[in-house]
Amino acid sequence: MNTSLLLSIYEKNTVEELNCCFESIKKQSNIPNEIILIIDGPIKELLLIDIEKWSKILPIKIFRLNENMGLAYALNYGIKLCSNDWVFRMDIDDVCVKDRFSKQIDKINA
């Protein structure tokens, strides 16, 4: 089953949050086929550097909004960019257990 993961990041998120989030995704037993990351307005340069680093490790597709539009707008924008029928959602400050996506796919298939 092909899946997408939708995330949004904005200026108040930290490098630590981003790295913990992406590290937990990297450890998944079933990584989504694409990760749609919406950059909601200007963010710190350090965040951009780490996003680029992670985009070489995970299937991240980066999209930018020129100004901060808020989470709801960013997610509505991002959902249209997801190419799979099933879209998982997480916040950039979330950390998931190693089998989160596998468990969700099992539930969907059941």
C-alpha cells in the first residue's frame, strides 16, 4: 500500500523537534512512500539545513509558502500535493513508535 505523510513546519519549530521527528520516521518498519513537508513561511536557516540533510535520507518533497498562513491552511495546501490515497498526519514535534505506520496499514487493510 502506498502512503503519504503530511507535515508542516513554521518559524517557532526547533531543530531538535525536527530531528527527533525525522529520526522516528527513519526508524519505522514501514516508511511512507512520500513525505510532504510544507514550510509555512520563513524559517530559521538551521532548520533549512537540517531539512536538506533529511531529504537525502527520507523521501521528502518540500513545498514552501511565502508567508506564514497557519497550520490549517498549510495542511489543506499540502493534502492536494499528496499523490497517494492514504495520507498519514503528524506534527513536526511528534515522535512515533517504530511500528506506527505498519499498525495503521494493518488496521486499514482489516
